[in-house]
Amino acid sequence: MLERIKRPLSFRRLLFLGMGLFIGISSIKQGEIIGILAGTYFFSMGLFTLGCADNCGIPEQRFSANKEGNTEEIEYEEVK
């Protein structure tokens, strides 16, 4: 679990951490238990990179180039 915390922060993780803190602190001030649970949920998702804070399990896609360093041209043909 410590490995998940040490991952580099992304915009999505920061967003979840911020939302969790905001929801949690405002719910504590108002005494709303459901809001505290929701804030804890969002904060833990951002802290431990769980769920959509971990890019929803989709790996980052990178553009590939051929050996010469140029991208390949794709030819399309019309289908009738």
C-alpha cells in the first residue's frame, strides 16, 4: 500500500484529494455523517490511487514512430 502512496501525483489524484478534503472539512463543520463518509471515500481514492484516480485502469497511450522517427501514413479506402 505504501507503493501506491509514493506514486507521482497526477492532476486526477490532486483533484480527488482536494475534493475529499473540501467535502470532509465542510461536512465536519456542518455535522453531516454522510458527507464525512463521502469525503473520506474521495480522499482515500486520491491518496491510494484507487478507482478512477488511477486513470480507470486505462494505460497511457503513446504515439509510436517507425525506425526512421517518422509516423506512418495510413491509407484509407472507401467501402460501398
